[in-house]
Amino acid sequence: MSSPFNLAITLLSNTEMMTHIHAETSSNRLQIGFYALSILFNLCLIAQVLTVGLAYFYKTDWWNIHVLLVRGYSALSLILLGYVFLCAFPQRVRILTISLPILLGLQFLTIHLKTSLPIAVFHPLIGFSLLSVSSTLVHRVGRVLSPNLAQEV
């Protein structure tokens, strides 16, 4: 027969266990939200590459879409930056996330800053670096969310 003391200890440990499970679920939901936003950011970058190619090789009207896209999704990098510190992510994921707004800032500088040196030549190189960092971020976060899948690969 259980005493009231044993019953109280059992209830307390069950409450602690449920609190821990709830905290893990909340953290996992935050990570999934971050993952979804990082995928969206990556898709926007892919659209950027496609629209600049269409503007250069097909029809110059696509250039306006290229410019509007970057103005529309660049705030996502700042949202991801704030978001990454709300979740329990490895340092590598944080570093990749921090580099997104830095690279976007360099993109804006290379295209808008007029200097005697032709720094605009770095614009496409930084753009490809941005796409690479963003793709790596998506893969890293995917591995954090599915560690068993990462071990199989």
C-alpha cells in the first residue's frame, strides 16, 4: 500500500517528466519552424539566381522581379538570426545563420556602393556563397532534426 508521501513523490516526478516532455516538444516545434524558414530563404535565393538568368539571357523585365525578390526576402535573414538564438542549435548552425545577413549586406554594398575599384564584380561571387551557406544551413538543421537519418547517410 502506498503512503501519501510516496504518492506525492510519484506525482511530483510525473509532473517533472511531463514538464520536460513539454519543453522538448516546444523546442522541437521552434526548430521545425526555423527549418521551414531556412528552406523558404533558400528557395528565394534559388529564385534570385533564376530571375537574374532570365533577365540576362531572356528578357530584361525579369530584372525588376530580381530586385523585388531580394527586397522582399532579405528580412528573412534577420528573422532567422533572431530565431536561431531561441532554439537549441549547434554552434555551426548559429555561425551559418549569422553569416546570412552579413553576406546579404555585402551583396547590397557591392551593387550600390560606387567606388573607383569595380567591387560589383564580387556581387555574383557573394551571391553564390550566400546560396551555398543557405543550402548548408538547410542540410545542417535537417540533420539536427533527424539525427537517425543523418547516421544512415
